Amino acid sequence: MSASRIDRCFEALRQQDRAALVTFVTAGYPDYQHSAEILKGLPEAGADIIELGMPFTDPMADGAPIQLASQRALAGGHNTIKTLQMVREFREHNQHTPIVLMGYYNPIYCYGVERFLDDAAASGVDGMIVVDLPPEHDNELCVPAREAGIHFIRLATPTTDAARLPGVLVNTSGFLYYVSSTGVTGSAAPTAEKVEKELARIREHTNLPVAVGFGIRTAPQAERIARFADAVVVGSALVECIANADTEAQGRDDVLSLTRELSAAVREARTTLNVS
Amino acid sequence: MSTATTLRQGPDVNGFFGHFGGRFVAETLMPLVLELQKEYARARNSKDFIDEMDALRRDFVGRKSPLYLAERLTEQLGGAKVYLKREDLLHTGAHKINNCLGQILLAKRMGKTRIIAETGAGMHGVATATVAARFGMECVVYMGSVDIHRQQPNVQRMRLLGAKVIPVTSGAGTLKDAMNEALRDWVTNVADTFYIIGTVAGPHPYPAMVRDFQSIIGEETREQILEREGRLPDTLVACVGGGSNAMGLFHPFLDDNSVAMVGVEAAGEGLDKRHAASLKGGTPGVLHGNRTFLLQSADGQIQDAHSISAGLDYPGIGPEHAWLNDIGRVSYAAITDDEALEAFHTLCRIEGIIPALETAHAIAYVMKVAPTLPQDHLIVINLSGRGDKDMSTVLAAMDASAENAEKDAGKDVKGEA
Ligand SMILES: Cc1ncc(COP(=O)(O)O)c(C=O)c1O
């Protein structure tokens, strides 16, 4: 079943003793066609899991690069229906790479929770991260999503203390996303040493794979985090490739080549460690 | 049949007023919001907190504010008797200071040293900058670039008071975008920063907390009208942006069934064109931490509001209003830019009071309905703020209409020729 794609992915990587590379891109950015081409090219470039951003007018937890990408996508006529269509088209060629939708609650709420979950599951969506739905509101979407066979992946942050963590984990499945810094996407990352310590703290509470994200931009940074994390998430740096390119085609190619670099680094991480 | 129910108990433990409200925020902010809720619950029962607030309300803010019988307005309208609750006479010129004072005292209790705020008209920004100066705290105010342009005097005032005003250019550059940016600041600076939200919106406990701090308006009004008229008013009227001045006036009267209440939204260019009337023209959705009525597309994308008044130029409304509308306890009306401008001029000329453009929406509504009501009908308008900040907007509108009048006159001449 589609919901187990994430579990199978982490199981396979555990056997290879390496971390997953999770790439975030905004659906519909720079336009539908190039966004779909990026999606299609990511697995071959080395992405193990794809987070697909659902554009929203008011992305309160995002920094400038992802805000801009969302605005551009929406201005180009992108919407929730088209995001799901993009996933459906991707699944025609790819049955194994997990896709996690990431976004804000309002577009899902307006689409209708039940209808959204039906359509997402049918399109081949494996999981969801909804930034503004804390565990206090699990009945809104998290519980129905799990019933529909879609993982609900929760964020844990530096402000999620030991008292709160179990509550955050209760309905989380697939993996846990550790946001390594307070702040919006695209802000600077703390030192790897600090993140490693935090991760140890979190692992005392869960056996779920833990992904680390926020502020990871380069291959060396990804390599460092991949030594101890179960997955490394890169988002703003990829989205910026598109913003900085002269053409849409160039942007697409730059996203895929950065993904290749990141993938190589993630694959190297623990072998380097074993040698040294 | 008598029932013991009260409409004044909300929200529930999760911050819901009926279906509306809640705490829809990112995980990073959740522990902060919960801590604030705990600390507020403690503070509101603390004698020290209450005493300090009372003293500052009296000596720093200038409470209580008068309840003023608008004799000439009443006479001109020829119907209901119109009272004005003079929040415009408070320090900083609007009701916003009531809330800022409460929140800065909380910030102090919680050991926070840095204050952030969003502002539309700039009245909340000025009030926040004022209390931050008074308590020696750093202050950063986010303000949309469009609003910075149309509310220049308030931008200058904030700077004089030592606040840093950060222009926000994302979106339409108005209040909603300023609030996004303030939330981004808060999620980044979690340790030392207190976010003073300026209206009855945001995640729980803000809607309830801001309402409580503003309820002094309704409490005083009740006392004053009983003293003057020996009975409760028949109708309360207030403008609604996020809805804090309206909640402050309405809340103490919610269980008095004889008292009707009307919240006045901004109809902008008209409800079929660009406007800011989320209840009259919106649908339920989730934004800025709560579920409420929003101006949005079918895809759940938030639309830009429009109002001549920066303080009403917001595509949402506080969740308690959404609920009060739902259960029919409060009714809501909408007033256009043009109607508000006309009411603005009327109050200037016949009462000698320059109201804020926000407030002018409430006055315009009363100018419509008062003539149809009997002379013993008592209306209280919340005169939420003064209009000095709106000079450039009003003068520009006067110039524009003078130009249009000239053009029309020109057309007539040509048509006749
Ligand atoms: C004088 C005045 N009245 C009303 C408002 C609208 O806010 P609220 O609906 O929260 O009272 C503002 C907001 O800036 C204001 O300055």
C-alpha cells in the first residue's frame, strides 16, 4: 500500500547504513511544466523522499525564498487540485519514491478534509506535514489522515521540551521532522554538534526515523548531518536555484545538479566516518 | 422560559468559541502560546497585577473615558439619542492602549525584554511603542508599506517613541502581511520576545485576553449610562477590523438581552467590489492562529482586503465575532469608503470631533439607522479613536472628489453644447 512507501524507504536505507536525502520543492514553481519536470528528475538525481510544498498566500513559517516561490506559483494559477494532479502524473512513472505534501491548513480545510484525503491517497501521496496543525488539533486532519492511510509527519523544534515531546509523537508516523533552529525556513542552521545532542534527546522518546532540516544548504553541511540523522532535508537552497537562474530550464537543471551533489555527500557521510 | 446560560464564558479550554478560534500555530510557537495562557490566567487573579493596571489606567492612560451625549448629531438625525464613548480622548488617541497596557504588564511578569507588534492604522503600533518606552523595553513594529505611506504621522510618532518600524512589502503591504512578518519574528526570537497582538485575533489566548483588556470600555459604559439614563442602552455600535474595540464594548452586555449590538465592517468600494467585510463577504477558514471568517478564494488562498481605513483593512475578523454572528447575538453591517468619509466630515463639523476613519464607519451606520428609531432609543457608539492620523487620506479623497466634480461639470458643458 502507498502509505508504507516511507517505511520501506527507511528500511532499505537502514540496511545500506545511510541517511535519506529529502528534497523540498514548491509545487507549481517556476511554472507547472518545469515543476513537474523537477519532480520527475529528483529521484534519479538522488532524492530519496520528496517534500512537495503546497503554495499558500500566507506562509507564516517560511522565509523569503519559499514565500517568493509560493507567490510565483499562485500567480501562475497553481492550486491544490494542480498539486494533486502533479503527484498523480509523477506516479505514472515512479512507484517507489515517497511524496510528502507540505503546507498550511487553510487550503486543505477549504478543499474539504475528507475529499482532500481521498484525492491525495488516490494520487499517490504518502504523507503530509501541515505546519499550523499542532497535536492539540489532531482531530482536524491528523487522525483522519492516518485513517486514510496517509502518514502525518510532525515537526519537533528546539522549543519542544521533554514534557511536550510525547504528545507531539503520539499520532506521528512515517518519520519525525526535527526543525533544528527556531525561525523560518531558510534561516541559518545551528552547529552540527548542537543538533546531534538534540537528536539524542529526541531519540530517547521514539524509534521513528528522525529527519533534520532548516538551514541545510550545501553538500558539506548535508554530509555532516547525515552522519547521525536518519534523513537530511534541503529546501530553500533548492528553491533558490530556480530564483537565481536566468531561465526556467536552467533553474530546473540547477535544482537537479545541486540534488546530485547533496546525494553524493549523504552517501559519503558514514563511509568517511568509518574510515576516519 | 429562563435559562442560566451565559454568553460571556467562552472560549473553551482549547480556545474555541463554538466552531471558531483555536490555536493553529507552528510547533515552535505552541509552547510559548501555552505558557502565555498559563501566565495570563495567573495574572488576571493577581492583586498586584490588577492594582498596577488600575493605577496606570487612571494616571497614564487617562481613564475613565467620558460617555458624551452627541446633542447636535442627535438633533440632526432626528431619531435615536446618540452617545459617544470617548476612547479617542485616551493617551495615544485610541482604545488600543487599553490592550497594550495589559500585555506589557504580562510581558514584564514573564521576564521578556523585547516587544514586537503588527500595526495597520498605526494606532496599535503607537500604543505599543508608548508602553514599551514606559517600561524600558526594546520595540519592533511591523507595518505594511502601503500603510506606512498612508499613516505617516503615526510612523513618525513610533520613531519618536524609540520603536523600530519595519516596512513589510510582501502581499498587498497591509495589516495581514504585517501580522505574517510579526509571527515570523516571534518564531525566530522565542526566548526574549513578547508579541503584543493588537486585536481580538491570533491564537488562543489572544482573542480572549485582548477582549478582557478592552472590556473596561463596556464596563464603564454600563455604569455611565445607568447614571445618566437610569437604564441600559438599546443599541451598541462599533466598527470592526479585527474587532477589539467592538468586543470591549459588547462583552459586558452580552447577557443583557434587551441590548442590541451591531458590528460595522468596512465595505470598501462596495460588497460586490474590493472590500474588507469578512463576515458579510467571507467564508470560514484558518489564518493567523485561528478559525474564523476570511476573505479567500475557493482554493483557500487569502485575498487582499480593501478599505480606505488602514485599521479595518484586514481579510479576517476575531473568532468570537464569527461565533456571535453565527448564533445571531450580534448583527453585522458594512459601510463603504464614501459613507465613512461623509460621516467623518459630519462629526467634524457638527460635534467638533475628528474621528478616526475606522470609527467613522460606526458613525456612518448610526447616521443611517438613527433617523428611523424613536427618540427614547439609546445608542452608544464606541468612538474608538481620533482622526489626526487620517488627514492625508481625507484630504486626498477631498481633492479627488473635487476633481471628479470638475470633470463632471466639464462633461455637462460639453454635453449641452
Ligand atoms: C481608532 C481605531 N478603531 C478601530 C480599529 C480597528 O481595530 P479593532 O477592530 O480591533 O478595534 C483601529 C485599528 O487600527 C483603530 O485604530
